[in-house]
Amino acid sequence: METSLATKPHQGVSDVLRFRYLGPHEIDELAGLWTAVHERHTAVAPHLEDVITSVDADEAWRRRRKQYLDWLADPNTLAVVAERAREPVGYAMVTIRESQQGSWDRGERVGVVQTLAVPEEHTATGVGSGLLEEVRRQLGELGIREIELSAVATSADDIRFLEQEGFRPFVTTMVCRISGVGAHD
């Protein structure tokens, strides 16, 4: 997938979102947008500092970049950038995994939005909704009927947005530090 001709108009012609799909060789285009995600994560979750040590933005990008490259080795992974007037205003990194069979019928495979990045200056402008709509379209064409997306538990604005987009809480991930192991010991 190189480029989607799908567009989503908002308010006027100059606000049309265009979606572009990235390959591994273009992944560095996401660095600045990822920094906004990292800053948001650390801002909304200071309560985790006694359990999980945060890293600086450069280290966070180095780690995430490696993860993105690993994911993009799978041809089913989607790295979709939303642009307005040729400027990147957000992105989604989406992997596909086999469904864990259990109490719910979720289909054979599930889409996992690993990152939904929309910088603060582009929130409430339709970027996040547009990205999710594009992801739903792409995954639907692959026969996938469910999407997972994690949000930091204390980010009420993000959770409210996701609920407006049709997401519902499913599982809660809890974390704790094992004493004697790690930076806080």
C-alpha cells in the first residue's frame, strides 16, 4: 500500500485529510509526531513514576522506531499518516494478530492500533477520527472485524474520544515493580 486516495473533508477544501502509507524506509518521518505522543504519555501518567521509569524523548523514539521496523517486516502492518495541505498531522501504526480464542468470538484475526498519534494542536479537528475511519476501512477489507487500542488509564480525554469512536473498555492492564529489580531499587 503506497497511498490511499481516500479523503475526509472537514469544514472546507483546505481541511481535507489525505492518507499516505509508509514503508520501513520512511519511518523516520514519524519521529516528531511520536515525540508528541511520548510527551502526552509522561504528562498524563506521573503516578507511574514509582513503578515504571520513563525515558527521554530521544530514547523513546529510538525504542519505538525499532519496534515499528520490526512490525513493518510483516506486510499486513499499516503505517498510515494523515496529512493536511501536505503536512503530517497524525498517524496510526496498526498490526494484525491472531485472535486469542476464549470467552468471546472476535474472529480469526484482530487489528491492534499500536499507536494513534495526534499532536495537541490537531486534536478536535477530525484527525483522530479520520485515521480511525481509514484504519477501519483497511482492516475491514482484510476481513478483520475488531480493533484493539490501548489508552493510558489516567488520560480521560483520550478515553472519552475513543468511547465516542465506538471503543469500549475490555481489559485493564495493571503494572507493579518487582523489588530488587530496576531503576528505583
